[in-house]
Amino acid sequence: MGLGKNVCLVLTLVRHAETDLDTKIPRVLQGQSDTTLSGVGIKQAESLGWRLRKYHFNHIYTSDLQRAIQTTDEIRKHHPSTPVTVEQRLREKNLGDLTGMSWSDAKQILKIEDVHLDDHIGGHGGETKTEFYERVTNFYSDIINQHLIQPHAEMLESIQTLPEETSKLKEAPFSDAASMASMGSLCSVRSGMPKLKQVHVLVVTHGGWIQAFSQHLLQELNFNFIPSDIHLGFPKNTGVYRFTIAKATKPDGDYEWEGSVKLMNCVSHMAGISKKVMKESSSHLSLQSITESPRPIRKVYSKNAEPETESKVGQTAEPPRPASNAIAGGTQRSLGW
């Protein structure tokens, strides 16, 4: 995949495939509505699964909402042996009483109350921006701790050559796990030790969640990225994001954790889907009236293959969304390790 020999952790994030509410006009605040994929969404998920078939994932995490579960099922057809954890913390932002409402109606309510969106939903059964952001970063801290910090500490302990540094890692506060993965967070250990086995984690979630997650990595943890190659528009359905955390060796033999952005909002796997759907629709209309409905997802899987190469970072971003683009939310629960 061209990620570099020192990469220890790869995080691939994808947004769920399309639902009927995603394309509804006027726009609907989908939030935590437990909607299912549309006919087009099923095709998108199948295309995404085919794109990801050659990667080896050590673990898959998915939101517990049906649109994410269905998208995950299509991916798992190519990864039947990969463990999956269903996570409520991966839900979209909870919009409270605005969930399922059209954006035009929601704006009227906000105008009458003379309040911002965040102020309204925080007082009407939803999550504030701060609460949602904390849920996202809390999940990230767990992932870093489980798949990077703990394995690294165990490796140091196994070779029994760096007792002081190992102790510091094992005793580090849980809240520091995420900051240890940011660029410039020095892990004061000597070089020459065995390599940490690379782990690849896949997360299937929602647009608002991915947007908050990207903000955390880029603005708070200073992940490396090339602005001209990165598009920060609202995540597209089945948009693929990839982040890496590597050991950057220093001249004095020590190293630090360095985070990088490799891919954002890439939907190259969807090329041709729209034309195909239009062609099929035209054919159906000329022959007979056919109502398309999502087909049942059968548990048919194929074997994993070797990782493929991503050829380009980022794709053209979709037009700007309204100020409420952090749509959705969720409740917290511990990871099912």
C-alpha cells in the first residue's frame, strides 16, 4: 500500500452507503434515525466491499445503526474471519427532537426560538457539539490504547531491556493515549528493538462522526497532510479515509509517533455506478414498471487477499453543507474486547 516500513497502525474509515433520506428533498436531518440502505445504497456498499477486498483488516468496528451494519455486511463478505465489534459510540450525532425533520422546518424552529442548532438540540434530548466531540475522541483513545500503546508496552516488556521506559508506558494515564499518537509526542526508547507488527483497523460510521474525527486528528493532534491534496468537504456515502501512525526514527536513535493523512473522502470505487443505475432505470421504464427494493444480504464470503495500492489522495469534495452538517449522534458503551 506504500504506507512505509515504520507504520504501526492504519485506520481506515468509511461512511455508510446511501439511504433514501440521504437524497430526500428538502434535505432531512437523518441523525440517529435507524434507516436502511436504498437500492442504490446496496450497489454502493457492494462496490465498496469489492474495493476493500484485498486489504487485511485485523479488526472491524461499526456503528449499530442499520445503514452502517448493512454496509459492513457487504465488506465482510470479503473478510469473513475478521472480528467485528458493534459500537454505539460510532453513531451519528443525536439531534434530539429535530431527528427526521426537514432542514427547512428545523430552521423555522431555530428562527422562532432565536437560538443556534447546538443550543436547541442540547436542550431537547440531543447531544451538544462538545458532548459529540468527546464521544468521538473517547473512542479514538480506546483504539489507540488497544491497538498501539498496549501492544508496544507488551513488546518492550517481552524483550526486558527497557524497564524504565516500559514502566512509563504502562503507567501512562488512559487519557494520554491519544496524545501519544500525535506528531511530536516523543516515546523515549532506544532504537534497535524488534518491529511492532502493523495493525489495520476498519471503522464503518457516519458523516458527522468522520468530520469530527478528522478535525481531532488534523487540528488537535497535528497529523501530517498536504492541503492541496486533501478535501475537507462533508463525507460522501462510502467515502474512504485513511490515517496512519508510524515510528519516526530520530538521528539520536530515539523515535516519536507520527500521524499522517493518506486518503480523504475517496469514492473512486463508485465510478460508473450512477450511469449504470440510470441505464437500468431507463431500461425498466421502457419494458415494465419495476419497483426496486434492497435485496436481503446473504452471508456469502470470499477469502482475503493482499492489500491493494491507493493511487491518489482525496477526491473532489461535494458542495458545502448547511451549518448543521454534524448530523447524528449516540450513546457510549465500552468496547467489547
